Amino acid sequence: MKVGSSKIPSKTASTESGLNSGALLQVSEVGFDYANLPILDNVSISVGRGEFIAIVGPSGCGKSTLLNVISGVLQPRSGTITSDGLVTRIERLGSISYLQQRDLLLPWRTVAENSRLGLELRGHKTLNSNKSVLELAKQFGIADVLGHMPWQLSGGMRQRVALLRAVLPENPVLLLDEPFGALDAISRRQLQRWLVEVLDTSEKAVILVTHDVEEAILLADRVVVMASNPGHIISEVPVVLDDRSYKFDLVTDPEFLRLKSAIIKMLDTQESVR
């Protein structure tokens, strides 16, 4: 996560093996099969408190499957996952926030009602939930539309509501699966800037899956590169950029271009061997 005026590697950043005993989220040698077909093999990732990592890789390498396994939606074949001390799949279900590409807002509920859904599922009273929604709605830029229905909102605003719903339960881990992938380029860049501002002071461990290498470099402290057949990690690339990262005007910066070129070269190599 960005800290102060520059992108600084987290103090709890992963070691070369992808493991760190002090990490908030620890994925250790995880494997997953579907219909006896290996999808993931020996995947290890550590994410520290307040750290943001991005995962890139070719289509079909298991990026989204990995998030489903981490969240507890899927049971891994092998390996262990620990999230803030929680080890079992059942413990992780509901204790990890998960935002997917589709906002999945309930069309019969207002923005406020959709936003408080996670708190309702935890048994919070409506009055208290509404107070929590109001406190964050201004920061998320949706205070003026709390009474609207989802169909009245733009795609970008719907994603803001979905992220508020994900953040509100205060889970320590946040998973983002291409949350801006369906938006146009202008809306996507606006939402990227906004996400940096929202999470700037957060202590959450964040994992973003994206096909956009520029987005990965702009948002993350580390970029994890995956390969296919089965899905596995081939590299972790630290991202250290100056304070221009806050202005999103660094896409022509030599270090930015070097990182982008290096990551794209890794991805192109994987595509050529498929």
C-alpha cells in the first residue's frame, strides 16, 4: 500500500520464497484440481499488513481460482492458507472481503441497503449498520445516492458501492478480481486514482487480480507473475516509484517503462510456450 508520498515496500514483504511468518495473509504451497485436472500447483504468497500486491498472468492460469481458494469459496487440494490467524476454509468464509468484476448488487435494494449487506449477514442491527454506511459514504463518493437503486447508477458508481460493501465489515484481507475490467478507459483510471486514496491509510492486506500490467504497477507494492499448466508463480517484481505515482502521470517514467517491459516480456514468454 502506498505510504506517505512514495511507494515503499512493506516491512512485512515476502521473502524470495513467497513466505513470511509475520504476514497478515499467508498462502503456502497451495494446489487445486478441477475434475482431476491440476489448476494450481505449489503457489505461495505472503501479504503483509498494509501491503497491496497485484497478480498478472495469461488467461486460464488460475488467478481467479486462487482468489476463490484464498476466500474459502474453494477447498485446496494441498497446502495451507492463514488469514489473520484463521486457518480453516470455514473460518475464512465471511472473514475475507472479496470484490469481483461484476458488482453483484441486489437490484431490489437501495445503495444504502446494498452497502450494509455484509454487516447484516454478521448480525448487526439496521440502525448501527446505517450509521456505519453514512460514515464511509462521503469518502466513497456515494453519499448523495444512498437512496438510489442500482439501475440508476453508472458502472463506476456501482463499483464504488460494491467496494464499500466489501470494506465495511472491516475484514483484514481484501481480494479484488478485476474490479475495473468492465469499465471504459477514462472511468477505469478515475476509479484507480480513487482506490489509491481510499486504501492509502488502510492496514488491509490487498490482492488484486488484473490483466492490465499498467494497473498492476500503478496500484501495487509488488507484482506477482503467474504461468499456466498448471498455474504457478514465476516471479515477484517489487515496485518502487517516486511520489508521481500519486498523480498517475508516471507512465512515461523510465523506471515505470522498465518494469512494464520486464513484466510483459515474462507474459509474452509464457504465451509463446503454450
